[in-house]
Amino acid sequence: MFGGGGMNPRKMKQMMKQMGIDVEELDAERVVIETADGDDLVFDGAQVTKMDAQGQETYQIVGSPDEVADAGAGGAAAVEGGDADDPALDDASDDGDDGIPEEDVKLVAQQAGVSKEAAREALEAANGEPARAISDLQ
């Protein structure tokens, strides 16, 4: 049909360059897609490719997702598969005096790459909404 089965990779790159297409591999450790139905698709160790075709950016994710309940509803499901060696997740305890669940603090700290104290402050500013707190920190 297209005859691309035997195409030389170098020739393919040359053709893509001529057409103004730039392809870049991203070093992503984790990709989370928040769906409208409230579930999240979590890709750990996925291969992510960014393609820029004349100013239009497209991202391709290759991997097997884990479907988890909405991380914003409590955060426990998204944290369960997290990295136990992550220093931001040390010193687990119950809810603080502010009423923010520790699971939410851990989730925000892990996703935003900040300390638990910074995560708790961001959650307080975001009225306890983990997704908004993560977005504000990034």
C-alpha cells in the first residue's frame, strides 16, 4: 500500500525533516491522564514521543496503563503504586490538624517533586484539592 516497510531509517528522518516534522523522545517516568468519568490512566515507565509538525505538537504514549480511581478523590489509589524510596514520602502519619489527608499530601509531594510541608501548604491554598495543588506547584 505505502511501500514504507523497507524504508531506510536515515531516509525516513531526512524526509521528515524536509516536511518540517521534528520527533523527540521524552524521558518520562510517569504519565497520568485524568479522564472525564473520574478514573485516571497511569502509565509507569511509558515511552513518550513528542512530534512537532509545523508548530502542531503531538504526544504519543506507548505502554500499559493502570486504571485507578480519581486521584483527586482521596489520592490513596494513585499513591499505592508509587516509589516507596521517595524521600518526599517519608514520615507517614495520620491527618494533620488542618484536616488534609496524609495520602493527599504524599500524592502532591510525589507528583510535584516537593517536600511534604510545601505540598501541605499548596493543599491548604487549594482548599484540599490535590489536582489544583499539583497544578499550582508546577
